[in-house]
Amino acid sequence: MERRCRKISELKDIVFQPEGRRANVQARVSILKAAKLAGADLISICGGKGSCGKCRVVVEEREKVGPPTKAEEDLLTPDELSAGYRLACQASIKGSLTVRIPEESRTGKQRLQVEGIESPVGLEPLVRKYFVQLPKPTLGDPRSDLDRLLEELRKRYDIKNLKAEYSVVKTLPSVLRKAIWEVTVTIFNGDKIIDVEPGDTTDRIFGYAVDIGTTKLAGYLLDLNTGKVIAVEPLMNPQIPFGEDVITRITYAMKGSKALMELQTVVVDGINRILEDLCDRVDVDPGEVYEMTAVGNTAMHHLFLNIYPRYLALSPFPPVVREGVNVDAKEVGVKINPNGSVYVLPVIAGFVGADNVAVILATEIYKKDELCMALDIGTNTEVVLGNKEYMLACSCASGPAFEGAHIKHGMRAASGAIEKVTMDPKSLEVKYKTVDDAKPCGICGSAIVDIPAELLKAGIIDVAGKINRDLDSSRLREKEGVLEFVLAWKEESSIGQDIVITQEDLREIQLAKAAIHTGTVTLMKEARVKEEDIDVVFIAGAFGSYIAPENARIIGMYPEVPLKKVNVVGNAAGTGARMALVSKTARKNTEKISKKVKYIELANEPNFKNELMNSYYIPYADLSRYPRTSRLLRRLGKYPKKPIPKFK
Ligand code: FES
């Protein structure tokens, strides 16, 4: 008892402002851990390793935390340290205190792109409702309640060989009698009764489709009588505090079953939170939602299903299961109808997941005559090349730069994020547009694509991405040995400082786009096709429909094809999840797609490293493969004077 009291007295009360969230923690735990416990909105890109420098918080009562670590001395300036800035993952708690999370360290309310293309699909959901009127039992007809129900379904709807869930049988006598023998029966997959309700409720049957992204969750509530979406809701993936990329989360899950369960529980909590909001909004009871489909990359798939993901991170990166998984909703903790089920679409390989199968389903690449390329851009970008004859897929470690991470003023598409940038090639003046037209506070993905393209056209950088230090512009300067270009002046911004793009940021963007470009050229080489053979390029994922396809082409994110062949399809993975929810045939097709796609492991390709180096140039070391961009650069007088060295 005495020990217990002593333990409780050691608990420190931590308050996170401006949200006012609180946590009680033991001394010596990190502020980041306390923030996770409190559910506070705090970015932690590297998962607490002390390398990303994004978990910045302000601590006024300095004596209540341990001294700055080496990582903090490296990642924070002396001015910042003396102003009370600390890295939450490094600062250990000594006493009760208040922690302020500055705006730049919050994920904030974001504009999350959840809309995707609509692909027409026949309505044939696995869950259906049937209304029946039963004859009452009599001495001459003393059949069991269940036999009476099954016989009526056979007679009226020709449904045979049905089984009933035990929980349905348990409540059957009271439901039938209360309903005066008029009930609605919900049947899953034509052979299992999962619900019996009084009266005729055939017009109330709903389904839930979820795209479990590394960064965001997108939930769609559908009316299964019409196949239409009736409400949509995004949410940041609550696993983010455990690390922003899949490897960090896999590493966390590898600590043991408790850690794996922790990751599974937080993502299911998020999925349930969206479900509750959607249902509230359109007056649907979660009990009227009978099925859920889910897509996600293979790591998200495993973590959602509580499957140990260790081997996804170890060569040759095999998934535990490739086929689609059907599981009872209650087994994974999803709060739809207690007898409802969850179908998780099949995956292709360890790094090409169910989300990519869904993209192929939604874009219908698998049935097209035309040669298509699809890019699903995210922290990991998947590239698919093919048509109804063959499909190749690879996964590119593009990293989170296009989602704002590792970029000095990078942020997600929240209010005030610069989302579009243009530059005058003569005056080098900058025009930008921000989300909600608010004062700028950072730069989001679509502008992160615009910036190198605009800098190149203006001659501020060369094709190697190097800033030209000889330019005469007040926007160009050197800070602590790093060149940077000012996009928005302090007076215009809401963060009290200039918003800049640095030489280091440009390197990060180049690395990200080089990874994607390497994927595209490797698949083209494998399929022995050239740019002119490609009929359609689909761009899906992270930026939604906000990306400027021309600038993405100028920076060499995809092969140079005419813009009329480029199709921005938003969250196509979400579309695929919805299609699999309303159509049995679509669901069968996902299994065929997953078997048919040939996975190409980029790191195994003999020329991989050279391709990566060549792809680092903007748009590419071999400019002859970008004739339109070359013409544009010539016209602007920015075409390289010396030949670009190529890696062979
Ligand atoms: S430095 Fe703290 S989470 Fe990355």
C-alpha cells in the first residue's frame, strides 16, 4: 500500500496547451510520451528518435525538465533553446508542468483529400435484407421458430442452405413475437443470417469503406440499396505519434504483442471515431452498418489486422497473407453491427498493398487495352504499369517530403499552407496561394512540387537542383552556410518569420521525386516500352486533385507524356474500397488483380543506383527524354550549357 501511494505521488501532471489536454505520468518519461497519453496534437515524424526535429514544444518552467540532449543541441539553435524550445521526444519530465505546442508542431485541421474518381460498378453487395411475414405456430404447425423463418425465406426468395448466427437464434423468439411475425432478415453472402429485426427495414442497409493510409484515414458511409456514398470523413491516422513512416511503426510493433496491440487499438479507435461521426451526421445507427471494407499498404493492413509485421521489414519482405481477409467486425474491434464483418482487400507484396490493388480496380487498368501507368503518391509511392495483358508494380521509398516533412517550412495542407507558387522569371518575384487564403505559415505538398519547377524556369536553380548564388535578388541569402530563397516575408506570414525554401529542402524534394522517377523508368525498361507507348498516366494519392500536372512533369515525377494523357484521380484507393463494398464481382476482381500483378523489387535491379542518380536531376539526366521541358528551358534561356553527366 505504502509503495502504491509513493508511486501515485510520483505522478506528474502535464498540461498541453492550447488544447488543454492532460496526462499524468511518471517522472523521467519524455514529453512526447506524455503527449501520446494525453492525445495531444503533436507531430513526431521520426517516431521519437531525435532526428527529425519536428516535435518542437515550448517549456517555460525549465527546471521541470531534464537538460537538453545532444540531439536538441544539434537540431535547435541556441536562441531557440534559450526561448524555451525543446524537442518533446528528448526532454524528460522532472515535475508537473505546462507544455505549449506551437502551431508548426501541430498536425492541425487539414484539408484531407478523400474524393476519388467514380467508377461505375453493378450493385451486388454481399449483405442483403429480406422482409418476411410468418405464419404463427399452432398445434397443427409446431415447427421451431428458426425452421419457420428458413422455410419462408426459401419459399418467398428461393434462399436455401442458410445458417443463423448463434446471437440471432438467442433473440429470435422474442423478436418474432414482438414483431407479430413480421420481420426483416439480414443475410451475409447468401448463406448466413446475421440479423433479424422487427417490421420492414429493408430500406435501411449501410456499409462502411475505409482507406487506412499511413498519414490519413478516409471513411465513406454508403447506402447499400443504392451503392451511393452518403457521408465522407477524413481523420489523421492516430498511429502518427508512433512514427510517420511504416518502418518506424513496424519497428515499434516489433517490441512485442503489447506494442502491436497498441498500434492496432489506436487505428481501430480512429476508424470507430469516423464511423460514429458519419452515422451521427446522416442519422444512421452503427448497428445498421453491416459490412466494412478496408484498404491500406501492407504494413497498415497487417497492423489493422493485428498481424505481426516484422518480416515486411526484412528482405525479401514477404507479407504474412496475400489473399483478401474476411474477419468478424467484433474480432478486430470495429463497432458496426456486432454480427457484421470486415473484408480487407488482398495485397500484392510486402511493399505493394491493398491500397494499390484498389487503385488498379478503380482506374480499371486491369481491363484496359491502352497502356496505363498509375502513381499512388504517398510516403511510399506505388507505381503500376500495364493493361489487361500484364501489370508490373513497384514501390518507391519517396518519403514524406511531399507531405511536408523534412522540409524546413513544410506542413500538411492545413489553413495557411502555401499550396500554389508561381515566380516571375525576370523579377524573381513570387506569387502564392494559401489554403483558405489565410496568412502563410508553411508550404504543403502541391507547392512542394511547384517550387523546384518554378525555380528551374526562373534560373534560380539549375537542373542539378543547385541554387545559383550569384543571382541578384533580396530573396536569395545564405544562413548558417545554407543557401535559401524567401517565398514569403516575415511581414506577410503568420509565424513571425520568413518562409523559405532551402538548398537542403531542394535535396529532399529531389530525393523523393528521384525515387518515384526511378520506379517509373525501371518498370518501362522491364516492359520494354517508351514514353510514346504510354496512353494514360493516372496520378493518385497524397495531393489529391491539387497537384499541377505540368509542374510534376517538369520536375520529372513521371515520364514526359502530353498533359492530355494525364489524369489526376484523387483518392483512387478509397474508390476501390467502395467498389469492393458494393460489388461482389469487384471483390472477386481484386483477388485476380493481386495474383496477376508482377512485383518488381527495385533494389534488385542491376542499374537501380545509376537510375536513382540520373533521376535526381530535374527533370532527368537524359534531357532527350523530356523534349517539351527541354524546349521550354531553351525558350527561357535556362537550358544547361554543359552536357549533364550520366551514370551508367
Ligand atoms: S525529433 Fe522528436 S520526434 Fe523526431
